[in-house]
Amino acid sequence: MVTMDCLRAMLLLSMLYLGGMAVYPLDTLSGVFSRDVRTLSVENPDYFMSPPVVRLGTSDRLVVKFDILGDEHQYLRYRILHCNADWQPSRLLEPEYVGGFNECDITDYAYSSGTYVHYVNYRVEIPNEDMQLLVSGNYLMQVYPESEPDEILLQQRFCVSENSVAIAGNVTARTDRGVNDRWQQLYITVDVGDGSRINPYQDLVVTVTQNNRPETTRTLAGPLRTEGGTIVYAHDPALVFNAGDEYRRFETVRADYAGMHTDSVKFGGSNWHAYLSVDEPREEKDYIYDETQHGRFKIDEYNSSNPDLGADYVTVHFTLEMPRIAEPVYVDGDFTSHRFGDFNRMRYDDVRQCYVAEIPLKQGSYNYQYVVDRGGVYTPAPIDGDKYETRNEYLVKVYLRQPGSRGDRLVGATVL
């Protein structure tokens, strides 16, 4: 159902576009915009390591979850925007991509139980009985108070794929920039089928993202060659990535016990504190394998059958022992939505000669890394270096953008 508010929003978006190009880019990164909103996540309920992609026309579901601190339930709603490959809003009208209602109440919520820090946990399953997704592509879910539709509390990206093409490929340390050095290079094939009328040089947009970090996303210039119905992408500078290093890990599954990579815990003020082991730069160190989750986190509490409600908030103390550098240093991981601000910026302790940060995080297991802001480019390389052996995850997405279309279709997505 299209409301007057929706019509106004669609009119505004259409005014911001001219010939399919945005007058200015809209902020469509996942993230939270209220200090009381915590632990935003989107998961495949069957396997939390899956990327946030559902298959069009199937029973696939994603679950978006988040907490709001306090004891009071808030009346919240959400809406969905369809976006092109560059994550800017497409020119599709709302009834063209959403079936049912697009401004829906969030009715699935519950209160924390047995925790020192009180919160209300909210969850939305997508798609659902009230809202169906009619076309493939990129989507942005926005959550706002029922009484203030222009006050966005959070937004979360996800995708819907047709899976009408077959994507394959490999990752190698034999790159166009060097062999067994600091880089990894991808070789990708896209099988569109014999007899396809797709023009791969004009109709397809291929993107690659490393470890779910939006700032690493590359858009390929075009294929190297075609072999019948198979399109080959290779020897493109955009396919060469800095290898990085494995994510660091810690656990706070038990608040009163020092778990993985934790030196000590204590109760102070109104909640538990976990003091992580002191980290050091690894730029000059040899590669050491560690089975990480490529930046993800998982909420868990050792004594709770429902960690979404039974896990407490623990203030996690990070320490990075190194000389001061000119650029800002941040703690990063999926738990930050890969945004950078005061909440995850480290400060330098001149007495201890180290960077420190304190971040309230819900109990669980976490991957994290330290990144440096070099002119708006956030990179872990100055601290951890680049090792070709690193096991990275690459999400490849193939979009169809045909002449005259008003929105990009996502025809395939896979992880290499």
C-alpha cells in the first residue's frame, strides 16, 4: 500500500535524480544513528556466515536484529528502498519492487532478562507476510519511530538475487603485481548460457567486496573475453586486492570469566568490564593461520538458552601497544557496521605508550582489526601488513543493467 508519505518520498527521490544519476550521493551504508541503538545485525537464520542475500521467489529469509537500551518498548516502523549496483536509490516506484505494505510496524520484540544493562531486542524477518520483495537487486531497510518517519534510527543493507547466472572463480597469490607478496588476485567466470542476448560489455555490472567491508568494493571495468556463454574477468587491476592479515578474535561469552584473548574481567559501576590482552602491530611479523569469521560477530552467553535476551553488555577495553602516528586509529569489524566515529576511535595514552578504546559490546564472540584513516581510506595495512597467505572472503555480485531499465537487477551472487 502506497501512503502519502511514501509518495512524497518517491517524488523527492525522483527530483534528486536526473537521467538516472544522483545529484549527490545518499548515505546508504548500514549503520545506527542513535546512541541507544546497539548490536545491529542481519543474518541467515540457517547459517550466520552466509552473506545477506536471499534468492528471489524462494523461502529464503533474513533476520534483522537490534537492541535499544532501556526498559521501554518503542513503537517502530520500517521501510524498504530499492537500490542500484552503486547502492544509490533506483528509479523503480515502490509498487514495482514491494508487494503488500512497505511501511510496517515492528511487532516482534522482547525485553532483556537477568542482565545488568536493560534493553529491548527487536527483530524483523525479511520478506514476511506483510511485505514481499518483487524484484532482485540491492535493498536498504530503514527503521524509524512511528511518530517521526524522517528520523532514521538505523539502516541495514541486504540483497535479493535471481541466481540466473552461474558464477565461479578462484583466488591466487600469483598476481599481476607480484607473486607470493602482498596481494591476492581473482579470476572470475560468469556463465549466462548459450544463446543469451546479454551484451556483457554493456549490460553487466560486476562488483567484488572483500570481507564484507564496503570500502573495499570494486566495480570491474569489463570482461577480458567471452567464450560462448561464459564471460571471463581476469587481469583487471580492480581484481587485485591487498591481502591483509587474519582478523583478531576475543570472547566474552561468560562475563565473569576471562575468555579468549582476555586478560581480566571485573564488575565496575553498573556493568561488567573485559580487559583484552595487549595487541601489537603485526606488520613485520610472519603470517600465522587462525580460523576467523572474516570480521563477523556472534551473540552468545554460556548460561542462556536465548542469548538475544540473556546476553549482557560488557565494556570491552582494547589496547594496541605502538608509537603514536599522525593518522587516526580505529577498531573495526562487522559490529561497527564498518562506520568510523568517536565510538570506535582510539585515543593515545602517553603514559602507557599505547592506543586504547572502550566499547560496550553485547556478550559473544567477535572478530576485529585495527585500521588507520589515511585521507578517508580506512586500511589495516599500516598496523597488520599484508600477507598473501591470508584467508579472505570475496563476495562477487553480477547485476544486469539493460538500456531503458530503471533499476539494476541482481542476477547472481557467490562467495569465493
